[in-house]
Amino acid sequence: MLKECLKISWIHIKTDKMRSFLTMLGIIIGVTSVIALITIVQGITGEMMSTFDNLGTNSLSVSANGSVLKSGLTAEDMEKLQEVEHVTGLSMQVQGSSSAVKDSTVIDSVIIKGTNEIYFEQKDDIMLLGRTLSPLDNSPDCYVCLIDETMVEEAFSGTNPVGETIIIGGHTYTIIGVTENDDSFASVFSGENDSTTVIIPYQNAMKLLGIEAVTNVDVYFSDAAYSEQVKTDLEAVLDEIFHYKDNTYSVTSLDSLIETMEDMSTMLTTMLAGIASISLLVGGVGIMNMMLVSVSERTKEIGLRKAIGAEPSQIQLQFCIEAVFLSLIGGLIGIVIGILISAAAGFIMGISIAPSVPAILLGVGFSASVGIGFGWAPSKKASRLNPIDALKSE
């Protein structure tokens, strides 16, 4: 009986292909939305988490804007931070923008990043050519720099830039190394990946950019297990440095940031799944409407089948199968389109996006549920038709 019901359902779906497609369209759009939105959000979140993992969990970020009386951190202040137990190094972060000149090539809006050798100890995989900064480079009068791949393409195409010079902000810098472009998610999100980046010693960067004090420092410690202890000790030192004034600094733990991002990702995924599921409900209404019309059109068929002995349960099963067929076919089409849209979005954004298995299962499960749920009422109506009345209908 089941085989016969499946065969008849498929024949009726193929009989009016356009109407069947329009009926499935709501399901297709709904499943596509669920798959694409959830997969893209999970891909972006995964890229962000990967960036955080590359930074390492044994680090804290100190932002010290200070107050009217004391702005930022001095060299003496950073020595105090370095003396905190379990701290293995400080990476000062100074940033601004300037222009660069190489022969007749002028590069505007160059991102200037000032740091020290500790930064490269944590990011030793970004080097392509040359050497990193060394402790001997930590001087306001040390004019050395590292450039990224974009700078090489714009000003040194086809040549090795290491040992060459470039003018930045009116000063001549010797290039000691080449780094990869900053392709972190934060950089992509802010749009900085469209610019070229030059890394110079942080003291020299302060002199070049006219900055008197460091406001951002990455603090590294020996073991992630000491994270809370190091954070507490750093806050105690910073309280003393800024004379216990409120809102003069913040210490951000990477662990707490990752936890917050995971919570936000879960909330966003749930919200998007809920929004996308609304279109599945709309598609379900379309299926119900189509099945009700089908019952009306096939009244004589139903009456004839009942007259020759078909049970009401068999009639109900027939129409339920048709509704489920429409939902599942629409769901499968939606899955394929959703995966293709996700892949295209990942390619455009330059991030790795893999199909989300939970999203696919959600799409298939929801579409099947929609078929059963919204097909039940029309199938029940069909099963209750009086065979004599059905045969008399025009």
C-alpha cells in the first residue's frame, strides 16, 4: 500500500510542475535561509576564535588611557608591570598613519605600528624575509622597519626589499624584514587589510607620531593557569600608577573575551534560525493551501477510491505523503542552494566556511515537520469525504 501511495503522490506532483514548484518555493527559501545564515555566522565566529587562539590564552591586554593628570604609561610604569610575578614580557602597541615614499612611488595612508621584539616572539609565523626587531632596536633614533606584502607589491615589485630604504614621515628607514599581510578577522572587519602596514620600534613610532605615552600593552605570562592572578596583580599596580582614579585603565582577559564571543555567537545563531524559520512556516501554509485545493479538485477520485474499498486511513496517508514529498524536495533544494551561498560568502569574505551539519539537520527536520503538520488537515478532510457526495460532485 505504501509503495502505491508513493507512486501516486509522485505522479500528482509531476502532473503540475509549476504549481508544485511554487508550493515548494517557501520551503526552499526557508531552508536556504537557515543553512546560509547559520553556516556563515559559524564560519565568521570560527575565524574570530582562530584569531584569538593565535594570540594565545596566556596573555592580557592592558588599555591605559589615563586621566587629565596622567596620560598613558611611561617607561618606568612598564618596568613595574614587567616585575609582576609570572609576567614573561610586554609588547607595547603604538599605532597611527603616515605616508611612505620610495623613489617616485608615493603610498598614502600607511598604517604605522610601533612594537618591540616580544611581539614577534608571539607571532613568529608572520615573517617572510629578513629579521624581526631586536632589543637593540628599542630606541627613538633607530630607523629600521618591517614592511608587509602589500608594500612589497606597490614599491618593490620583482626585487628583494631587505636592505633597501624607504622614506616615512620625512625620515629614511632601512627595511630589515617582510611580514605577511594582516588577514585577521579584526583587520578585515575594520577595513585595515586594504592598507599597507609598516612595523617600526615603538619608541621611534612615538617620536614619529608625536605620542608621549603608551596606552596599549599586551602582557604575556608563563602559563594560562596564572591568568586571574596576573590580572589581579596588574590591576593593583595600575591602581597605584593612576592614583586609584576610576576609568583610567582596563585589563582584558582573552579567556573572558572568548567566552563572551561564544555566548554572543550562540544567541545570534539562535535568533537567525528563528527568523529564518518563519519563512518555513510561510512555506507550510503554502503547502496546506495547495493540498486543500488538491482535495477539492480530486473529490471524484477520492469518492471512487472509497467506493471500491479504500479505507479513510489510506486516503489520509495518500495526501500526507504528497505534502511530505513537497516539503522534503523543497528542503533538499534549499540545502544545496544554502551550501552554495555559504561557500560564495566565504570566498568573498576570504574566510573558511564549512557546511553546518546542525543547520542541515534543522532544515531537513523542520521541512519534514512542516510537511506532516500542514498536510495533516487537508488529508484528514479528504479521508472524511462521503463517497456518494464525492461521486456526485462536479
